[in-house]
Amino acid sequence: MSRVSVPCHVKGTVALQVGDVRTSQGRPGVLVIDVTFPSVAPFELQEIMFKNYYTAFLSIRVRQHSSPHTPAKWVTCLRDYCLMPDPHSEEGAQEYVSLFKHQMLCDMARVLELRLILRQPSPLWVSFTVEELQIYQQGPKSPSMTFPKWLSHPVPCEQPPPLIEGLPDPSRVSSEVQQMWALTEMIRASHTSTRIGRFDVDGCYDLNLLSYT
Amino acid sequence: MLQEESDLSLIIAQIVQKLKGSNLYAQLERQAWACLQRPEIKLESLKEDIKEFFKISGWEKKLQNAVYSELSVFPLPSHPAAPPEHLKEPLVYMRKAQGSWEKRILKSLNSMCTELSIPLARKRPVGEQKELLSKWNEMGTDEPDLSLFRPVYAPKDFLEVLINLRNPNYENGDSLSFRTHLGLIQVPLKVKDIPELKEFFVELGLTTGQLGIDDSTQVPPELFENEHVRIGQKVLAEQDGAAAQQYIRQGSPTALRADLWALILNISSQPEDILYYEQLKTNVIQHDLLVDSLIYKDVKLTASNDDYYFVFEDYLYQVLLCFSRDTSVLGHFAYNSASPPKSYIRGKLGLEEYAVFYPPNVAPLCFLYHEPSKLYQIFREMYVRFFFRLHSISSHPSGIVSLCLLFETLLQTYLPQLFYHLREIGAQPLRISFKWMVRAFSGYLATDQLLLLWDRILGYNSLEILAVLAAAVFAFRAVNLMEVTSLAAAEAVLADLSTLKVMPLLQIFLFATVT
């Protein structure tokens, strides 16, 4: 399944908080990130990939292109996806995550805009976000070929010529040879990545200092 | 569903790739070629017939053991976009801390080199090589001058680094609030609590028979011990690695222990392995490393003075010197947060494999294995599976940081008065128990108790039991500890652990303490 990265514009995060941001003591627990696709027509979303940074739960809303007359509406396609099983501890806090089309609640056929809603209920963390956000759409399908006529419409086979005495049945031999050929191909294709185990260079192992890089 | 299937095929591909370079693969190939002569193998159904043959002759079991062993050791394949550093250690600040700790060690080694004007590694002259070869089995009798060598670091230094580990994204205000950790470790890793530990260590429960408890002289052997030994012999006869791992959770009979450990760690004594060991021995003889002197000094100071382990001094040298030259250990750096140090040979990049670790970890194994090559393999396998986690900074649940945090959390939750009292007198409990955990209790417990403990490490494939035992020891001596008034006095109360019985302590702490 090939995929193609879609260039996107990630707007700055907006914190949702009750009351004045400056005067209230607590930190916001909800952030919203808008993702737009200014240069691309409405596309079919295949995969969303990002690196988590201390976000506990993720919801995604999508705005799709529908018929020309009705205005596009926001629909929730992912609700409260858990990224950190325990929001107070480090598990899953800096993991790489991929979300696929089949995990979404709705069809992602003609995406115009995405809105990521990040939640982190724990007060232990100074900040939280998602990084390295990348959106992928379906890659181009392999070009369709037209098959030659004899391949797509095989000629009905004629009566095979009578077997010559003393020789084995040709169809049996060909199936056995085919199996063996498949096995040899497999062996040829495989290689191992084991180390040989030598650590000296040209028989010399004189070291003077260890390097810091 | 799609995700799980693709994960499974990824895991399978990874294991196949790993096993392809192994000895077992070559043996299976040879067997497959040899069995082609047999009459029951037909050409049309070649694949199925060979598979059937493997099942009958026991080779499938060996393959199963190898796969099971790989699954236990290697971490699951991660996200395709994750860089390799992420696989070693997902948290960025821990990677940085490990990097700066390593730099410190390198600096120390380099300065030692330049001060003493000794090269880090050099080829030995032929005369010296001959001498070493003749003295190979009695290296302990040699008494070179090692007074100028200082140890590169002590457990205390490592503990200081762990105490200063901070997550930059963690709100750790100056004022005491619910966020501050009362113990020494200040990173919020996920650790198990007692209900989760009870579930994890369910085979240690009160209703299950244990070696270490139910084989004492007062208990008639018909109740548990005889049956347990019989099952152990059956497991060994079947050569089933997964069953052995399950079996050993209840402890291993002394007579079967060596073979059971070899089965679980998937080590067989093939001629190739003995040859590999000989090759390493040749490397030791041909090249002299600075690290050798450090190892020598360390062993002289610790194991040679120990009442139980001094007999194995020569074995220890043989194993450790070879270990420091074994490049196959480099493979474990893929999932270890540490990195091997590099150096330049004649302008080209070479890798110096070294690990400054603690020899007493080897000593208990000497009780089990007598041939150097098998002893060496067992030690190497235990190191790359478990003990390396005790020396590197990582967020793994069996890493030393998690063990320390688990210990402190258990103590705080279940013995709050003791914890508070010790903290008030300036004797943070971790300062005392750190040296036990970082050595996996070797050198502190009696040998038979230590081996029972290490049975469980193998059985549960995790080092968390070390932290639980440390907390259990504190719980056991709680009454005395409540009366001390200084760190030195607390250390004196906990100085001698050689009379402790490990399994009753663990059982009481996990299953019999009223909370």
C-alpha cells in the first residue's frame, strides 16, 4: 500500500481554558491544533502519523467536502484515543503513533481540514503537544495494463500427445521442478545480518584513546 | 485486525532474520539435506515431509525453544518512523543522561590512560603471549602492580547520577506538594503496585509449593519436593524451553539447575561454541587491553576476599577477560540505552567493546558450571538479557531506575512510618539498598539463596523481584530500623544479609502482609 505525503499547514496550538489565561493558576488541559491543506484538492486520507509529547488523549474532527451546495460540516472521526495509559506516568509519553483510515469513525474520502483536540488531564506536566505531524493519502495505483489476448483468453487445451514409453509423466516432472525452483529462489533471496566477529582492523588493534563522539 | 496481522508478520520477519545467522539454522539445513535419503520423503510434498520429519526427530522443539528465546529477549518491532535511538530508549532526557554518563566514564578512562601512559589496547609481544598461555588456568597467582589503577566508578557515583535525573517537562516546583517524590528518584515512571505484583508473581503465592520454603527439613518431601523434582526431570527430558521457564518460577532443584538454566537461556554445548570460546581466549592472549587491569584489580578486591567465591578467582578472570572481547555482545546494544565506545585505529574507526561491570555477578555461576566455555556462555547470556539493565539509564521496567522507584514506592506505601523515620534521620532507604540491587544481591546473600532468587529472575524474565526483595528485607528488619538514629546505624542493621531466607521474605511481603 503505497502512500504519499500531503503537504499540510499546521496552525499554532490554541489552548482552551475557562477564564483568563493570565490570571488563573492552572495550566490548560485541552489544546486544539488546526491542520489545513491550502494547496491540495480534497483528498482521501490514508494515515496520520506523529510523535507524541505527553498528550494523554486525542480526538480528531474532520471537515469534508460534500456536494457543492451544502456547506462543509465538522464531524468527529476519532474520539478520545488513548495515547498514555496512565496520564501521570511516562508510559507512551514520547512514542511514535500511526492512525489509519480503518480506525476512523467516518469515511475520510474528501478531506478539507483536520482539527486535533489534545487532552492531558494530569497537572504533572509542564506542556504537551504532538510533533512531526504528517498526513498521508493513498499513493497512485499501479498503472493498469492491457493483457495480450492469448493471456486473457487462453485457448482451450487440445488432447495431450500420447506418453512415450519409459519416460516419466511431463506434468508431474514440471510440477516437481517448479517446487524446487521456488525453494532455490527463496534461499537465494535471503541473506543474514550476523556479524563475523572480528574487531581488529588489518590485524592491528592498537588503541590509544577513546573518542567522545 | 489489520494492525495486529501486520505486527505479527513484522515480528515473524524479524525473528527469522535473526535466526538465519545462527548455528541452529545451519544444523537444520544439514539435517534437511541428510533426511532427503529417507524413503518417506517424497518430492511432490517435499516441504510437508521435511516438516513432519523435524517434528518427529525433535528438531522442531529446538526451533521452538530458539524462537521463544528470541521473543523473550528482543523488544517488539516499533513504529516504522521511529529512529533506532528510540528503540534503545524512547525518552529523550534519559538518552541524554545516559550519553553524559558514558562521556564521564570515557573521560575517566582516557585520563587514566594518559596519566599512566598505558595504551588502551595493544598487541602483546610473542614472549608475553606464551607466558600468558601457560598461566591461563592460574591467573590468580600473578601479582602485578595495580596500585596506580583507580576504579572507574563506584555504585555511589552511579546512584548520584540517577538521583539527579530530571524530566524537563515534569512540574517539580520548589515547594513540597503532591508532586514531589519523597524518595531519591524524581522521575515519574510507571511501576507496579502490590496488587499488580501479586498478579505478576502469582506462582510465589501462599498456596503454591516453593523451593526455598517447602523443601526445608521440617516438611516431608512427599508433600512437594519429590513431585517437583520429578516434573523437573520430565521438563529436561522434553527439552522444552517455555515449560522450563514456567517450572523454574517455583524454584529449581540443585541437581537440575545447571541444565534448566542452559535450557531457558537456549544454550547448547556445540563444538562450535567451544571453538568460539577458544577464539576469544586467543584474542585475550594476543591483545592486551587497559580494561583487563581494571578487571583484575576489581576481582582481586571483591571476589578474592569473599568467603564463598575466592575459589573461583581463576575462572572469573578467564570469563571476564573473554567477555570484554566478545563482539557478539554488541548485538544487545540495539535495545540497551548505552552505546559502545568507539576509538580510532590508524585513522579508521574501530569499536572497543568494553563494559565496566561488577565481577561478583559471575561468581555465583561458577557454582553451577565447571567448563569454562559453558560458564562463559551462561554468563554472557545472562548479561545481555538481564544484568546490563543494572548499569545503564533507561525507562525499561527492569531498568535500574524503575527498580529504584519501585523499591521506594513499595516502602512508602506499605511501611510509611519506617520510610518517614529513615528520611528524617537522613538515611534515605535507597542509599542502603542500591548496592544490593545493582549487584542483583550477589555477594550479600548466601549462595543457595541467591541461586533461588536468580531462578525467579529467569522464570519471570524480569528484575523487578530484586526491588521487591529489597523492600521485604526492610520490612523484616523494620523494628530494629525504627530505633536507629543515623545512616551509619541503619547500615549496620542491614549490613549482614547472609542469614536471610529469600523466599519466605518475598511471600510474606507480597501475600501475607496486612495492608
